[in-house]
Amino acid sequence: MELIAHGIDLVDFGRIEELLQRHDHKFLERVFTASEQADAEKSRNRIEKLAGRFAAKEAVLKLIGTGWRGKIAWTDIEVVNDSLGRPIVNIDGEVKAIADKLRISQISISITHTANFAIASAVALAGSDEEK
């Protein structure tokens, strides 16, 4: 596996709270998949969970080098947890098309939180697991 790109983002919980107050369901539906929304609803700290997912999506957009523009939809990037609770990224649509052009075969992410912020780091890998 070859490391080919990195992206990182920091999100203030207050920003997410403000977006929810101003746009509520429109914000949720535009940015988060149904699975991500359901996961946040089950969480003890919904804002923390949403902020972490938002930061992860931004980090992925940075690693593909585009930011949010063009045909990219926020829901092209989905952050869910595996059976051990680790965050994993699923990509689709325009983000997947860009990742394929960049030879990205895997995106690995890490999300952490403080009292008021969520931070996410994403790395793009090229190659297959067999190359390890």
C-alpha cells in the first residue's frame, strides 16, 4: 500500500449546533446519510457525533483535492463504524469517480473529540492489501 494523500479538518461543535438551529432537517439530509443520522440519534452526544462525521467528510474532500464543489454531494462520503467501533469511510458518486482517477483504493480515517471540537484525519492509500 502506498500513501498518496492526507486531509485533516477541525469542526467546532457550535458550528454544527448553529447549522442545526438554522436549517435542521435540511442540513441533516443534505450532509448526512440516513445511516449517519440514525447513528447520531443513538449517540449520547449527538452534536459530537455529527461534528466528527462532518470533520471526516471535510478531511476526505481535502485529500482528494477538491473541497466541496461541482457535482460532489456531501452524502457521497459516508462515515460509519465497523463491528469494533472504528470509523470507516464509504465513498460513492463523484467522490468515488475522483478517487478512482487518483488511484485511491482505500481511505483510512481517525476521529477524535475535545470538549468543544471534533478533529478528523484521513489518509488515501493506493494499491491492494496483498502488497503489505
